[in-house]
Amino acid sequence: MDTVTTYRLLLLLALVVILPTRERLTFYEANFLCEHMGVDPVYEDDADYNAELRWSLQTYGFIGDFWLSGNDIIRESLWVWADFDNHISDYEFQIWAPDQPIDSDTMNCLYIHYDGFSTMWYNADCHSRKHALCMD
């Protein structure tokens, strides 16, 4: 069975959200899944997009941790979106949780936590497992 067939796709407004039905993925696996599906890992660069994402997650009852494409793998504390050369710090829109990001050689990947009401950014070890989140 193809890996992609173990995942369900939901078309949410302008987003394609891919959520695992059985397992969570590492940052690298989530990015590979997005690329394999011909879509991009999610990046958040404005409040309107965040509101749309929050609405979509709430509407379909998804709560938890979801990988975004941001990381500081190349250089510690220099957060970038994976598909773009732009530094996250170049954008006005940032929703880091208090005391985040944590400077660490092992916590290099960005995820969004949605609790049913609000979203916040956190960093984590890229090998930890979270839901994949992709956009078309």
C-alpha cells in the first residue's frame, strides 16, 4: 500500500490539510509527505492566513500539534520558512508562545499548537512526532 493512501485529505478553503489517520510524523516525514502529494508544508506569514487555518481546524474538530515548514536547522536562532529564503523574523506576524523559541541544538523545527481556540508556535526536536499540515 502506498504511504499516501494511509492519510486522508480534507479540502479546507484554500488549504489542503493532510492529517494522519494512524500515526504522527517527524518533521522530515511530514515535509516529504507534502512534497509527495505535490503540495507545500504550511507556512504562516500573516494574521488572515492564521485565522483561516484556525477556523478550518476548529470547523473539522482537529486539535493538537501540527508541523509548519519553519526551522533553524542551518543556523541556530535564524528561523526560516522551508520553501522560501525569507527569515521568519522579517515578517510582522509571529505567534511564538511565551518563552519560545528555545535556543537549542536539537529543537530546530517549528510546529503550531491548536487547543480548540487559539494557535501558538513552538519549537521541538525535528524527530518528534506531530501531525502533518500541508497547503496547496
